[in-house]
Amino acid sequence: MSRWNVYKEKLLYVGIIGDELEFSDIPVGQLKSMKIAKEVGIYIPEPDGEGTLVCGSPNEVNNDATSIPRFFIRHDGQTNFLKNDEFSQQRKTIWTTIALNGQDQLRQRVAWALSQLFAISPSAVFPLNTEPFLAYYDIFVRNSFGSFRDILREVSYSPLMGDMLSFHESKSTEYVWSTEGSIQYADENFAREIMQLLSIGTIQLNMDGTHKLDSQGNVIPTYTNSDVAEYARVWTGFTRRATRGNIEGGNDGGNSIDPMKIRIEWRDHYPKMGLNGKYIGDGYPLCQDLPRDSFLQKGAEWKLLGKSRLPKEQELLLIKGSLSDGNHTTVKVTKLSSSSALFKELCRPIYGICTYPSIVELSDNIKCEGLECDLDNVKVVEVGTGVFYEFIHHPCIQFPFFVNGKLVSNSRSNVYERSKCVDENWAVAAAACCDENFSGIHNTCKYTGELLTFIVANSRCIEKGKSICTYKDVSWSQCGFCCNYEGYFWTDDSCNVFLIVDENGDVSIDSGAHKSGDSYSSLTFFRVQWENNQYPYVGNLCGNGVCEGVDSYCRCIVEVEETRVFSSLPTREDVLTSLHIGGINPALKKYAGEQNFGDIIVHIENSEFPYGKRTVFEVVDDFGITKFLMNMKSLVKIGSFQFRNTPTFFTAVPEVIDAQYETEAALDHYFFHTNTAPFVALRLIQRFGISNPSPAFIERVSNAFTNGYVDLNAPIGSRKYGDLASTIAAIIMDEESRSVILDSDPSYGSLREPLVKVISLMRNLGYVQTKGSFVTLQGLQDIIGQESYEMPSIFSFFLSDYAPPGDIAMASLVSPESILLPSAIGLVNGMISMIKFGLSGCYGGFINSWCSQKEIISGGDYEKSVGRLTYSATGMRIEETIDDLGTLLTSGRLSSTNRKMVIDRIRSIESNQMKLQIAQQFVISSPEFHSTGSTGK
């Protein structure tokens, strides 16, 4: 006992035997250590072997379990410390705390508006989680004054939006047929809503938001059901990434924080025609035109892989299971010399030590050195010892219809097994160099998994005294590091792809992989632009015999014709409307000559033919984007029928990077659309308090969105199309937003959002939390009809064109917020409760706590509250108090009639506290508090 008395002061009390407590509750010290954490299973050691580079979400910080106060997270769908309603409340508490106390109020206000445009509902995703919702909302906080294009991308890759609009794990028709034997089409939900609700709307608009009309005076739709079906094929293949540390898990343990990845086998790999007859891929250069050394050219992008030598976005086509032991050293990559310019760019040394940036973009052209000069293409390089980078090749397209076809096969024993016809210019197969007995050896690769064009593959074989042939077999021996490969091999067998045409003129491709006995109905059909809308189909005997009839389809052999478009200098408008094939940027290629004609720069391939088909025109389009377009068109011909060749990002070896590029191109269809600026302008104006803006106002905001800046004594914005800083500035600083004269216009202004009114009351009247660390508002969705993270559907809380029955509808006006008017009584009761009793559950208050009328009777009793309004009128006369409240709560718009009524009502009250509370209740009940426009007085 004496020893206890001596040493007890040095011991830290945590509990008695049998007590259970959270590890985070243990006081920091010897007990709260990494060693103890490991013993109780909280800390999971890092796995042995090669590391993988894991990047956190933007602005992610380490979890600190020692911090108090704290929030709880779910793991594998479980939490042991909170009830479900308490758990789902956490994200709302965080929102409220930031809304009340954030120093970036305009940013938060814009984020709230954007979150309603890109709405997600907890009923469609994991309703109880906290962090996934916060990460999604952060998209709008982070990009409030950035580019609308970035928001489109981040939302499209969000796992929550994937769940919300059901394209998460949508699969292509071809994949489902090959794995399940059934015909299933891509999910169309997101493909429709991203146009209808998130970018362009359903009706074509002028810049002032008015409807465009056809020659008959009818509105013109922006898209058709066929457009939706085509775009739906873009949104296949998306799935969640693997879970990782430092994030909250979902009900299935999945990762709902990081952007989705694309599973390339699920992706639809066929051409897609989008809006207004524009293909996804129009304007991109042909892959075969990219310079051989583009990985050394200005703008080349390299991504750090860390210790893994396997590319993340591209295919090596390694033998399945060959790396199951975790040993990747059998995969050979190009090791850079420490003296090479590329090594120095990727190493980026400081005091002689490589820093290895996560992404490197070359700022200038650099020269090759050693092995780099022999590469025909590159995927991964090793920098130093055990650090690897992946080259992200420039976006480019191929044409699926061609004439120089060669057969490739991924069978080593039967060349006609698992074979297909591909363009000899595609780098999709390896070289199997044949001897005199037609036996092939694959031993000419520069790195494991290297893919080559037919010409390069054959030249490699010729260097060894052999050639490409239609082989009998491909040996597994004498191939060194090339052996670990099970992709396609080139043959010298010429071939053709067949065009399959259905009765609607939609087409598909039979490249030889189609199995006999399979119905053509299992193929993926896509739209093409038939000249004069004439095409072969069963009804015209497949073009009077130009094609072969197969069931209800026509099977056609095609010819491809490439011709120049302009023989003399065209106009800028002609270039933008008539040329569809991208040219190589002169930063990547040296041209024979250049001629500058002001709005057109001509890059000449052959000085003897200045307007040949390889000539490239450089122009700036209507959205401020510089385009390089080649003076060539590619036509697919079947007898007298023809259509423009259809670009695609995919070859016979589809890769994730190509799916990413196709996704970006599809997003550009929505973003660079003439509807986007007025569509976004109207909705943001409405969220900032004007339901029926004039066409002139919408046009001014649309111009700010389009031009990327607005001139307010000094220009605001990036001068790039889609800039939100300039858009928001144009809204809040416009004369139509600030003119007091318009207050008398009965069509001006709007009802204020219920939640905005609650936050306004709390901020302007000095709400202070008296119990607990965070401000919590509970049950608002049921009480006032609006609550953070509680959008009822993809349509959010309001419909932009909602008009309540009566005078507003008869006047052809809209009032989106009126849809929540049935909750107005609950809103006013809750605010009155806060004024009288603080934030409590008393008399319709905004927290779920029991409050008996016997326990609390009069205003000013805050016993049951967790916080209260602290506004004081000490030292002010009655008139000054009412004017001050009018300024704080109605922006100085309290009418003289209402001002006098409040003053007369409270003048005779003796208690100053009661006088102030009644004055506040009158003001928050006034029409001026609930609207931003005319109140009729």
C-alpha cells in the first residue's frame, strides 16, 4: 500500500476493470500509442512487397482520433456509437456550422446553389454516411469560382452520382451478350439527366434564355431519345475504386469518396454520334499521325506510378496469373539513363535528390538519349531505381472503317481462332517473326507488352532476317522478357471489315470476331450520317444487291475514300462546319510552311500543294478554343451510298485511357453547347433571388459565362469560357439585382429559400451556441421543407419553371420556391421559437428535444435551449431598433406601413426583452423578410 501511495500520482486513471471505452477516449500518453493501437487491432500494418501510390481526395487531411469534439464514421456499414438518425445528422451539423461561421460566405452561398443544380438524394445513396456527402459537396465549394467544366467532370465521376442516376456499373451490350448471352442496353438515366437538368435543358435557347423557334413557330428540342441512347453508351464501365485508409466506408465497404474508375471490359467501344450530328471524337487527330517521339514533346504528360511498373491506364496484355506471386520484375520496362533530359524532367532533383512529382508536363521539346531513341511508343519508364512513370499519350482517334486491313489473332496455335480484322496502322499487336516453316517467335519487343503497327512489326522481323506471316504457331521459347504476353499477333493476311445495316440505317461492325450462329441483333448498332438519308436495307433489297441480305440486316463490303475538302482559302466558319478530323498541333510537329490570314493560320504539309488534304487550319471557335483541323474528309462508300467515317477512341485493344478521353469528349458536347450559358445563367440567377429575370439580364450573365469575364471597373474572371467567378459577379453586381426601383415591379424578386431564411436569422441576430460544440438543426426537411443533404430527388427542392396556380401562372411567371409554401407555418413557428426560447424543441423549435409547456412558458426562458440569439437593442430608441432589424432581416426593405405597425404594437410594452422579442417576431413574419421583391405595399 505504501508503494501505491508513492506512485499513484504518476498513474493515469482510465477506468475500472470491465469498463469498455473507445480508443479515441483514452487520454494521450503512454496508453494511447501506436503499439497499443496495433495490439487492439486498430492499426493495420502496411503490406509487404511493392507499394502502390495512393492519392487522397482534394484537401484531405489525416484523421485525428484524439481531437475533441469529433465526428464518428461508419466502417463496413456499422457504427457502434450513434443511432442512425444521429449519424445522418452529422453532415447537416457540419453544413450548418460552416454556413453560420464561415468567413467565405459568398463561396458557401454559390456552393449551396450549385448543389441544388447537381442534386443527390440520400434516398438513392448511402443515407447514413457523413464523409461521402461532404466530399461531394466539396466539389461545389472548391469550384464555386472556377470552371463549370470541372464541376461537370467531378460530378460525372462521383460514386454518389453514379448511384443517384444508376449508371454505376452499367455495362455495354456487347459485354453482357458475351458473358450472359442476353441482350441488355446501357442505362440511360444519367445520359438523359446530365442534359435535361445539369447542362443544356430540353429546349434550344437564345443567349437571353428565350426559346428558339423553327419556321413553324415551334420550339426546338435540344436532344432526342436517340441522342440519349447514344450517350448512354459513354456512361458504361464506371465502378467504385477499392477502399483505402483514412476514408469512411459505405454499407458495402466500398469507396464512395474517390472518383470512380472505368473497367474497360464493361465499356462500350463503338463510335457514338452526339448532339446535332456531331460525333464524340470529332476534332481529334488520328493516332497514326502523332509523332513517334510525342512522349518527348512539349505538353507530354507523365504520371508517377510509385514502385509499381504496371501502367494504370493502359494495357500490357500480360499472361493471366503471371504476376500472382507479386513479383513484377519479370515485366521489363525502359530504364532511363541518368544523363537523359527526360530523366531530369521526371526526377526534378533538389540538392541532387529526386523529388518525383506526381504529374509532370513537359514545358518544351526535349531530345532523346540512348534507348529512348529506339522506342516506337512507350508506356512505362523507370527513373532511378524502382521508381516508375507512365506516359499518358495525347488524345487521338481511329476510324473503324478502313481498307488496309490485316488479320490479327491472339491464338498462338490457330491463327484463325480469336482473330479479327484491324487497320494495319493501329498499334494493337505484337510481331511473331516467321521462319521458313511458318513458325513464329515473339522476341523483338523493346519492353514487355509492347504493341506495334503492322509496318513496324514487319520491319522488326526483317531486321532478324524473318517476316510477318500467317503463322502455324508462335513459340513460347526463345522470347525472353517478351514471353509474358497473350495479346494479338500480326499476320500478313489481308482482310476486310463488314458493315451491318439495320432497317433504320443504324450500323454495326463485323470485324471477324462475330461467331457464326450469333444473331446480328446482339451487335452494338450506332448512328451514321448517310448522305441524303439514303442507305441499303432489306426494304430496298440491300441497295438492289450492293450488299448481302442476312436475316433482317444488310451485310456490306465497304470502300474508304480520303479526299481534301478545300482547294483554296476557306472562311473561318467553313473550317469549323466542314472539317472534322483534327490536325497535329505545330508544337508537336514541324510543318513545311505557315501562312497567317488573321482569323485562320494555315499549316502546310507540302509546300507544292498548300491546300492538300494534309494541310491543317488553325482557328479559334466560338467558345474561345483553338482548333487544329485537317483539310481532309474520310467517306465510307457502299456502291452509291456513303456516310462520313465515324471516329472512335478505341482500337482492337481498348484501354482505360481511351475511355477517359472519350468521356472528356462527351462532356465537351454538353459544356460547349450554345444552351449551356443561358441554362446555367437562369438557374443561378433564380438561386440568388430573382425568379423571373429579364431576357437582357440573362443575356448579360450568359455573356459573362461565355467570355469568362465581366468588367466591373476592373475585369473579373479567367477570360475562359465557363468561368463561374465572372458569372456570379455578373449576377450579384448587375443593375437588375441592385436597383431599388424594381422593388415596385410585382414580377421582380422571389420567395426566399426556407433554409436561407433560417440561416439569415441566426447570423444576423447573433446566434451563440451555449451547450455542445456544434450547431445542430434537426428535422428541417419535415418542418420547413428544406434541409442540407436532404434533396428529395434529382430535381432538388424546386423546379425552375414551377408556377403555382393563380395569378402567377396566369401572368406566365414562375415561382420555384412556392412549391414549399405548405411548410411556411412550420418555418415561422420554428423561427419564433428560436427568438423566444432559443434553439430548442419548444413550440415547434428546430431540434428534437422534449419540451413540456409546463416547464417553459414565457419568452426569454432558455433553460431547454442549446443556443440562442444574442442581438441586443440596448441604448437604441424603438424606431432605431426597428430600422436596425429591418436592415438586418429585410435588407432595409421593411415598408413604412409595417414599420409603423411594429412600433405601435411594442411601444406600450414595458419589458425591454419582451419588446425586442415581439419586434423580431413581427419582422420575421413580414412579407419583406420572406421575399426579395415587391410586397404590394
